[in-house]
Amino acid sequence: MSGVKTTGGKGEDGPSSSLERAKADDFGRSISKIVVAQICESVGYQGYKESALEALADISIWYPCDLAKNASFHANLAGRTECNVFDITRALEDLGDSHGFPGASETGNCLVDSCIVKGITQFVDTKEEIPFAQPVPKFPVVRNEKLVPSFKHMNEAPPGKHIPSWLPAFPDPHTYNHTPMWTERASNPCADKIEQARRQIKAERALLRLQQRFVLVVCTILPKEAIISDSIIFLLIGDSVHACYWKSMLIMRGEKVWHWLSETCALLSYMSVGFLFHLGFTVFFTLATVESLVSMIAIGY
Amino acid sequence: MNHNQQSNDGKHDDDSALSDFLASLMDYTPTIPDELVEHYLAKSGFQCPDVRLIRLVAVATQKFVADVASDSLQHCKARQAAVVKDKRDKQQKDKRLILTMDDLSKSLREYGVNVKQQEYFADSPSTGMDPASRDE
């Protein structure tokens, strides 16, 4: 059976219906819609409008609920909790009063030969069986809840004589006791040290690059003797870094380096001092370079 | 005495008819599945371990819905017959029987269920009025 979406009804909004949250009774309602569609097809319909089908599905849910309420009311009236066939027959008669059925006006007649039940019997005999299209699982699904264990279960004595032991136990004290909080420090000492070392390395690198530039400019014109004398001066005062620089400069120029000079340089490089020491001797180095230049001019290069 | 016996026999017949009917319900599979009916009966406070009574409720509901559907089908066919009388060309087009809200509300009104829909929706209170009166 095909469905025709209405323009005035609820059927046309596809995207917005997907945004609606699933309600609790959606499963039952959708099964009822299929049931009603099957019944309408058996009656002779070839199509349906969505709004009309939903209205009829609502009624197919409301009818058995009303019947059940009525039947349980009659059972309670008779002093029973469980309903029997006569309670249902009375409930059917109550619901059928508005439409009318044969024998409605008679009072005091036996429920066994109620005309409504006869009508249903006739319906069952004449109408062909239309089983539901798909198998339906038992619903609603019951989940086993994890209950809080009782005092007796936990082998605890309830704190107070007024509390019976079959009640659920109190939560453990660690869940509600107030404990001192760990104070969070704003600064991170490891990160600070790393940052400091990084800055130091950066400054040293910048200084070394500056020195290299000086050296490259100077070493192309300075004589070998001047370079060696300057490196000895540096060694004597303990500035291993500048001594190493002189050594590397000599190597760059391809000149033979005295073995002992290189060894001493390597040894002293391990004993290098700090940044300020290097800065101080940059000044000294500049002065030494100037002195060498002066001496060079004086010698007459 | 005779009258009593006759009425007793009548009652026995009725009893057997009822019990036979309930027994036959076990063979008959109603369109409404048992699980669905059980769910809604439990929701409403109906307590019964007997499967036959649940089948009885299912069959009663099926009969009710089928009656409503057949009544609305009569309305639909009557409407189509009235239209076909005027225009014979559209006979082919109106062959399909569609369940609509109009037919359904008409048939449900006889069963005491009021399902009324708006005839139309208007944008403002003055929609459809004469322009002269609207200006006022």
C-alpha cells in the first residue's frame, strides 16, 4: 500500500523530523501504524494520507488502553485484581454504547450471550487471517538494575538504632569527607631552567657568529705570527674559546698548527667559563686585533 | 420446570459457544501482534495471565479499526461516485481509493471520536476580505 504525503499535514518536513528526539512510545506507535495500514489494505484502500494514518494509529492505541482501564475497573469493583472475560465484555459494552449494539437497552441479561461478543465471533469467522508483517520482539526490554547493597549485605551496622539493616547502605566516608587540596604552583622550575639554558645558548651563538665575522675579515690579511702570538695570549689568560677560534682560523687558512697549541686548546675548551667572561674578552680581542694591525703597519707588511 | 430446563440448556449452549470461541482464538492470529497489545494493557493496569483474553482484546481492536476503515471507504466511494456522475473523463484518474482525513473524521464522528481539522489557514484576520472593507 502506498502512502501519499499531505501538504497541509505533518508529512512534508523530512529534515526537521529527523531532528526530533525519539520519544518513549515510538516503537509501539510505528508498529501500530503498520497494523492499521494492513487493516486498511484488507478493507480495500489503495493508498493513505500520512496524517489520516497517524490519527487512526493513535486510535488503535487508545482503544485497547481504554478497554483495559474499563475492564480492570470492573474487576476491582468485583473485588478481584485479575480480569476475566466478563470484565472485558462489560468494557466492550461500555465502549460500544455510543455506537449502539443489539441488546444495549436490555438490563439484567447474561453476559455470556452478549451481542458484542457474538459480533466479534462473527468477525473472526468471516474475516480472513492477516498476520502481522514482521516478527515483533517482546518489549519493553527490562534491564537488570544494579541496586545499592543493603547494610546486611555489606556486613555493616547501621549508624543508628532507627535505621533497619535491610535498607541500602550509606556511601563510604571518603566520598563526602573534606580533605586538604594540593596547592598548585604557578611556576614550573624545570621549564624555567630549560628556558634559561635556551636563552644562554642563543646569546652564545650570536656572540660566536659576531666573532667569526671579525675573524674572517681579519684572518685574510693578518700574518701567521700575529695570529699565533694572539692565540698564546688567549691561552695564557685562559680564554679557551677565543684560543679555539684562532686555531680554527689557522686550520681554515691551511697552515700548520702546532701540536701542543691544539692540545692545549682542546683541554681548555672543557674549562670554559661564562658568558660575561666571553664578552669581556671580545673587547680584549678587538683591542688585540687593533694592536696587531698597528704592529703590522709598523713592521711594514 | 420446563422453562427452567430450557433456559439452562440455552445457557449451556451459550457457555459452550463462548468457550469454543475463546478456544478458536488460539488458532486465529490477529493482525495486531500479542506483544504490542500486552504492552499497552500492562500500561493501563490490565492484569491477566490468560493469552486468550489478550487475543480477544486484539481482535476487538482489529474489528473496531476495520469498521472505521470500511465506513470511511463508503464515504470515499460515495464522494467518487458523485464526482464521476458529472465528469466521465476523470473516471480513470479517480480510481485509486486514498484514506483521507475528511472521510476518517466523518466516520469517527459516528463512533464518538471527534477528529476535526482546520478547513484552511489564513495569514491575517483580514485575509480574503474585500479591499474596500480592508482599508477601513
